[in-house]
Amino acid sequence: MIHSIQNSERLLDENEIRATMARAFDPINLRDKRVLVIIPDGTRSGPLGLFYRLLIELLKPQTAALDFLIALGTHPEMNDAQIAARLDTTPGDWRARGVNVFNHEWWKPETFYTADMIAADEIAQITNGMLSLDVPVTLNKKILDYDQLIVCGPVFPHEVVGMSGGSKYLFPGIAGAEIINVTHWIGALLTSYATIGTKNTAVRAVIERAAQMVTVPKLGCCFVVHDDGVEGVHIGALRDAWSAAADQSAHAHIIYLDQPLPRVLSVMPRMYDDIWTAAKGMYKMEPAIADGGEVIIYAPHITEFSYTHGKHIEAIGYHVRDYFVKQWSKFKHYPWGTLAHSTHLRGIGEYDAPRGIESPRIRVTLATQISRERCERVNLGYLDPRDINPDEWRDRAFVVPKAGEMLYRLAVNSQQ
């Protein structure tokens, strides 16, 4: 059974959210059980602090343990100050409340266990033959210390899986490198252009198959946000709660345009601190860009392509999918997740292997602290961010003030 509350006309208040959560948790026997809440890091928006407080208020008095695990994927570790900002509290508040907040330590091999294996023939069936390989399902072994998992986080259109949230907080959120790389490369083969904003995809099917191999009971507390508030909360069995939130997100987070856009200025919030995360300013705009158009990622605070994967990005550059596929022997040894990121940011296009000519559909330009030389070396355009005032660019480009969350598409009756 799903316990839901949603309102597209106004934001929900705290009392409404608390009452929904109380109704959802009441029939579940969590007394004297150890509960682990899996939450997003600072690259996802929404009032996570509200849910942090309400979960402690509602569950801490009855549980043997209530702890939180940050689903970093492969993002950088969060320190106490960053965690406090994410939870809208003060550093160490969680210790005073008798709970732990853990980072997913993806950089430590000893923190993982193997739940099972998705066989090559099953991967081939799910992907319609695009890939065929055994995929070990590895994830953070800390979950085995608990009796109940609660996945708590927002749902948005997503470039790799289609719609984020739900079991995605397990894979890649707290998963090992193998399944992260495979799922991201499947997304790259499908292309973000074709996948983003789609509920049921091959990547989602692999993730849900892997989630079936997690034996600890799983509950979803999936919410849909607008700016810093909440429009909907859906609580129940993980996949069901995610499904309800994904349906609401499809209405709340997709904007349809009548005409393709020749130029876009995506103004990136500071929660995206490298291009690895700020690339959402491209992902969420690509379906609405005219052929030959341009997306400018404006983020004067950004200095790096990726704090985690920068070395590989600078080695391979940013290219369309077929640039890698048609030269697979040259690139297959790089992390597939990094190859996927490269193709997603560069967008769809073609590669003429015999002539070595790459033809992206659109241009991608960075207006950051990354130098012109570094941008050009990785096959991206450059603009000096000091020459850009977003308020004065509305006659030069379609300006998106807080880019990275709303997905822009062309209306069905307005194809390029």
C-alpha cells in the first residue's frame, strides 16, 4: 500500500507531511529494529532536513538504532559542515540526537559485499543485445547491519536512468564500480537524448533487477520538490513509492516548448561544484535545442571537470557516443561511467571513422573558471564568465536561472 499526499497548486506544509509519514510508518513494526535511512548528497535539491527531523521524531523513540547513509555514488566525501548544511542543522547535531550519519565510502574496496550476479544472458535480454556480460551486484555491506532500509530522497528526470530516485539510491548510490559502469554505459548507448524523462528504461530494469538481490527489507519515502518546497510525498514498498513519485515528477518537472531553442544559457547553482554534476545544465536542455544550436553552462564558481574523475576526462575528452563505439579497442579500458558522462555532455551526433570526423548535433560551451585551453583540449567551447551577465543575456539566449532540474522538451506537434 502506498501512502501519498500531493498538491500541484501549492507546497505541502510540515504538518501534512508529518501526518502522511506517521500513517505510513504506523502499520510497519519497527519497534526495537535497526533502521538505516539512505539519503542523497548535496547534488540533489529539496528540504532533506525536514525529512531528517521528522524521521527522527517519528522513529527514534521506537527503534533500536536509526542511522543515515549518504548515497554518494562516486561523488566526493562530505565533511561535517557539508552534511550539516544538507540536513539543515548544525555540525554534530546527529550525534547529539543519538544517530550516525555515514558517507558511502566507495573508495574503500573492503566496505563492499557481493549480493549476487546478473548473468550475461539476462543483461543481453534487458538491453536487447546491446551488452552481454556478467555483472556482479556489489554494494555497501553496512546495510547488512540493519533490519530495515528506508530510501528517502527526491525524484527528477535523469539523464542515465530516465527518472531518478527509488532504487537508484542503491545503484549507483551505494553500489560498487562494476554495476555503476555497466548501467551508465547502457545509458550512453541509448543516449540521454532518448532516455531522459522516460520512466521505464533498460537502465531502470537493470537497477530494479539488482535491487531484488538486496535481502534487507526496503521502504521508499520518495518526494517531489518545487524549488525548496515539497509538492508530493509517496511512502511504501520502494518500487511502488518511486513509481508514484516518478509519475508526479513527469508532470511537475518537464516543460514543453513549441519551438526549438537556438541558444541556451544554463545558470548553474553552487550545489553543482564541478562539470561532472553541472553537466545537468546540458542534459536537461538537449531535447529542446535546435540542430546546430548551443548550450552554455554558466558556472563561474567551477574550476574542475571532476574532482573524482578529472584525470580520465582530460585523457578522453568529450565526444559523441559513436566516437567511442567505433574506436572501442582504444577506449574500452577507461571507466565506462566516465565514457558515459563524456557522451551525455557532448550530446548526440555522428562519427565518420574512416575520415576521423566527429559531427555533434549541437555545440556545448563552458563559461567557468576552467581555461580556454583546457576546454578546447577536451572538445568543448569556451566563454569568459566575466563577460556574461545573465540578466542582460535574455535577448541573446534562452536563460534558465536555476538549471539542472527542470527538463525541457519540444511539444509532440513541434518536431525539428
